[in-house]
Amino acid sequence: MALAPSTVEGPLNGTLVVDLTRVLAGPYCTMVLADLGARVIKVEVPGRGDDARQIGPWLNNRSAYFMSLNRGKESIALDLKSQIDRGTFERLLEEADVLIENYRPGTMERLGYSWERLHDTYPRLVYAAVSGFGQTGPYSPRPAYDMVVQGMGGIVSLTGHPESPPTRVGTSVGDITAGLFASIGICAALKEREQTGAGRMVDVGMLDCQVAILENAIARYVATGDVPSPLGARHPTITPFDSFATADGHIIIAAGNDGLFQRLCEAIGRTDLLEDDKFISNPERTTHVADLKIELESTLHGQETQHWLSILEAAGVPCGPINNVAEVVRDPHVLARNMIVEVEDTDGFRVAGNPIKFSGLSDPRQRGAVPDLDSGRGDILRELGLET
Amino acid sequence: MALAPSTVEGPLNGTLVVDLTRVLAGPYCTMVLADLGARVIKVEVPGRGDDARQIGPWLNNRSAYFMSLNRGKESIALDLKSQIDRGTFERLLEEADVLIENYRPGTMERLGYSWERLHDTYPRLVYAAVSGFGQTGPYSPRPAYDMVVQGMGGIVSLTGHPESPPTRVGTSVGDITAGLFASIGICAALKEREQTGAGRMVDVGMLDCQVAILENAIARYVATGDVPSPLGARHPTITPFDSFATADGHIIIAAGNDGLFQRLCEAIGRTDLLEDDKFISNPERTTHVADLKIELESTLHGQETQHWLSILEAAGVPCGPINNVAEVVRDPHVLARNMIVEVEDTDGFRVAGNPIKFSGLSDPRQRGAVPDLDSGRGDILRELGLET
């Protein structure tokens, strides 16, 4: 007997995800899967549930942090050390397409749910394990913390200003990128399973994902031996490509070639800079990057950001504001793309929408409710044929 | 006649990706797909090819930047405005499972390859369009620049120190997260196609993806009305959870609850802090976060980072170093996880490996060669039955 599919349209509609994850990396992954149409059943610890339920800020006595990651999921509380609850859990696994957890490595084995046993018993199950350091390697047993993997993985060494103390990326990219790579691995394994009938284990470590997003920093170091360092907001080799102070804040200008630099100088009335040998080509401009910033800011400082945005957009020079979160959530384009969605049964609480837009599928302006702990029990047990 | 599969094992082995993308977001996506076993054929502009081929640093006269993103792909140069080359391109589409491009919206329509026409002609084709602002909405026609979407999407407003000028995330998360969400959409659409036989269009905008990774910043703003701002390296509500100066650099310490704070104080010989009312609980510690940092650094400053890491690891207090890129690429755990891989035919050039580890599949220590422009032409035309 198969459980009912999610009411959300999407390429994963009909897929059942049994979700043991807590806090951020795993729940972010299963939120992505739910937005793609999967039905996600959170299996939580009785009494306390997902640790994120205890993290503020609070809205009507519920954790807004938890709500932002768990909309559109269902909850059942099961104690995986109790024989009855293990029976329920195993009935769920019989129906599941995906099992995901973000315990410390070794926990599932201690619970009797090693990959070998899972794969033997449920050969079609795709099993994803998200952890700080992955299932192998010397640091594998260590707990996962976003800030620790950001520091160990190199991104902190690239972020900030040259003389500033260490600077963390302002969102938890350690957790979030792990959630994204896990989503990719799960979807790819589901695709393969349609052909082979067999599931796979997907092992994603947060530190590995930090290394994977270092981008050209590794290439720069390996090719040249130079260790990349923080550069504030500017690009290492393209100039001007930075943030600049205006009368009321900052503007980002990305004038990446000689033609755009000329348009920039003309638009802001600084054609004198085009005559200056120091700024004659991109390599020269990069060599004299500090001088050029002083020259540009001496002019940009005279008017407000919005004035310069209008002028530069009209001139075809790539530019943009630096929006704070209040500005982002009311930006007309962000709203037109349905990237701020309401959550059912919350009096209008809003969260980020789904950035993957598909042809032929609706992109609902309202996303499913946030489950209270164990609130799905009745329906889930009934569907499993386990109600008493 | 189907083209041969990739020689790389993986859940996407047997999948053919025709790749029109340039520079970073799109090529990052197709690198992920290639690492999962897809065969990726880059279709490049004759003469010049992918713009990334012109971006330094250089290694043996080849762009290390390009190499780091295009290992394991093939290249054919086609002019999509020439009738003969369009014929070749359309033969490729007949065999393709996925077509991906990161042009500005409207370009594919002008070339005669709108989604409607593609879907009519190649109903099984999954088509992904990655752009700065997506295929719809008021900013849709604008060009894509990582720094611009980082600024507009809010992450810059959260990154940096309270008084510092704007701070970009040190890697191009604007491009990379778009590449990751596109990979998820493609894999999910391929999974669905196994069941329905029909492809879908996947529309991913970089700005949307920035909104999607703002994480709790949106929840904090919507729930409280407070606009989140940069906090350096520290956590907004958990203390101590920050970087701290040592005798030779910094250490990250994440002592997220009272028990860990006690272990921290005992391990570094500062049990006096446990008696101080200012530091008695997490809310108190967060209120007095600056005082606590001064107290902890007055001790931590006396010894080197490695000394404190040993002591805190032994005490079970989550902590870590701040590694630069040179330290990351030689870290024993990073190496044990095969996260630094060699590229064939490059005299040992190294790049980031694949962070998605699957059971039952090899994770090669060497990844496929980087294609010179048009170097795959002979083999590809032969396989298509088009050689003259």
C-alpha cells in the first residue's frame, strides 16, 4: 500500500521522503525536495522534536527559524530505541523512496540501520547521510557546525577586508551548500533507480562542500603559488568591479572591460579618467585600483545611490544597489519571481520561495503549513494501516 | 543512434548534456553533472570559445580558471547562425537528454530555439536556462554579474563587520548557488522523465537563488521587523560562537550551550568566568558578548592556535582553525575525502573534487582532461554519422 502523494505539483511528486534530519543542512535539503513535489515526513524525537524548534526568534510562540525550514512537511514523533516505534519506522521505510539523516557518523549503525542492512531490506531506498565531515576520513566523528567548516574550508580566508578580523559569510553556507549537494545526489540517485530499480547511499560532508565552492581560489593557488586573501568587495583581476560610496550608501559597479569603463566615465561625467595612463586598460586599472576608487568615489559621493543607478542603467553599465533584507523582501522583481511566499496557517508569515521554476507547473504563492510536533501521526498511521 | 556514455561511473551515466554555457554558473552546473557520470559536450563559439578561456591565471598558456570548471568535458565549436552548424547542433539535440545555456533571456528565441519549439521537436529534452534574473520579471533582460546579485540579494548586507565597508562573499556564491539549483532541477526533471517520457524547461535566476540562501535572515526580519546586519564572524544569538585571536592567528570556537561553555572555561583555565553573572547563561553571554570576547582573548592570546585546538578537541569543545587555501589543499581530511583531484594531461594541475559520494561507485583521484576549443569535433561528428 503506497502513501498518498504530496498535494504540491513537481517532478518529485509521488516520491516519499522519510526525514530524520534536524536544524539546518538536512531540513534545508528536504525543504527543496518538498518544493519539488516530494512528500516529506519528519520523524522527530518524542517530547522535544527537531532542535530547531527551540531556536528563536519567536512568532506566536513558535520558532520562526523552524518555520522557515519546515513548511510543507509532516511530523511524527518516534523513539527509534522503542520496539513499537521501530516497527512504525520500518513500515515507513517500506513505503519510502528516500531516507535522509544528519546524525554524527555511526549513529545509524548503533540504531541498527546501517546502509548494508537498509539496502538489504529496502533495495529501492535511496539513503542520504549529511554530516560535518562525511562518513570517512580522520575528522569524520566530529560534530558539524557551520562556522567551524566555514573556517576550515577556506571561505573565511577569502571573505572580508584586507586588515579586518576574520569574517564569516553572513548566511550558513556551510549547511546550505551541503543541503544543495545532498539534494543533487538524491535526485540523481532517484533518476538512476528508475532505470536500475536499486537505491544508493549518498554521503555528503559539509567540509567537502566548502572545498567544492572555493571556485577559482584553488586554481589561483595551484597555478601561481599565491595564497588568495580577502579583498573586501572587489574583484581580484577586473577593475572597476567593486562597491563605491555614494551620498547615502553604496553602489556596486561591474565595468568589466574597456567599453564599459568608457561608458561609465561618460555617464558620470569623468571622461578625464579615459585620458589617464594609469587607467588605460584593465591591467593598468587593476594595478592602480586604489587610485581609481578614490577618483570614482570623489564623483559618486556627490549624489544618492538611486541617482547613479538610473544613470548607469540607462548607459548600459552593470550596476546594482546593496539591499538589506527589508529591501529584498519588497523588491518588485523578487516579488514578481514569487521568491517571497506565504506559509499556510501562520497569519501571513513569509519565507523564501523555490528558485527552481519549471515549465508546466504551478509555483504556489502559498506554501504548506508548518507541522507541530507529531501532528501528522493520526493520518500517517492510518495510511500505513497501523491505526489501532 | 545514441552517443557513447561517459567513461565516468555515476547515476547520470548514459545521460548526454549539450552545454551552451559560458564562464561560471552554467559550467559549474555541467561540471557537477559530469562528475555524476553525464557526458557533457560544450558547444562553443568558433574562434574564441567560452569567455572563461581568456581569464587568468595561466598555466602552460591555458586558463587555469577555465580548466578548473571544464575538466572532463568535450568541446565542439559551432556557429548557431550558420546553416551547416545548426544542422550539427540539431543532430546533437536529437541525441541529447539535457540542453543548458546561460545566455541573456531572449537569445535562444532569436536563434530559433525557443522552449516551445525545442519541446515540440525534442519532447524528451530537459532544457535548463540559467540567467542573472530569470526568464520573467522586470529585471529579466539585465546581464548577470555575481557581484551585482550578491549586492541585490541581501547577502552583502549580512556579511562583514559592523563598521566595515560592504563585503562580498569571497567566492562567487551568486553563480555557484545558481549552478547548484540548476543541477537539482535538471536531475529532478530527468527523474520525472523516466516516468512520463516528457522533458521540462528549468528556469533558474541567480538573484532568486540569493534570496533562497538568506536562511534565517528573512525569518528574523519578518518575525521581528529588525533588519539583520553584519556581525563579523559571530553568531547572532549563540555565545561564544565566534573567531578569537591567538598568539599566531585565530581560532573558531562554537560553544553553543552551558555544558560546552563550562568545558571551554575548564579547558583553558578560566573557571572564574563560570562564576560571573554576566556569563551565566546563553542569553546573558549574548548580551555581554564583547566583554566575554575580551576575557577569552586575554587568555587565548597567550598560546598558538594549534595548542588551543589540541586542548579544546580533547575537551570535546567544537572548534577549528581558519585555513587559507594552501592549508585546505593539504589538509589530511580533505585529501582523505578525495576533495583535491588531479586533472588528466595537465602535469598535475589540481582542482576541487566531487563532494557527492555514492555507495558502490568509484570516486576517481584523477578527473578527465580539459578540452581545447573544438578538440572533440572529429569524434563527435563521427558518432553522429556526420563525418565527411
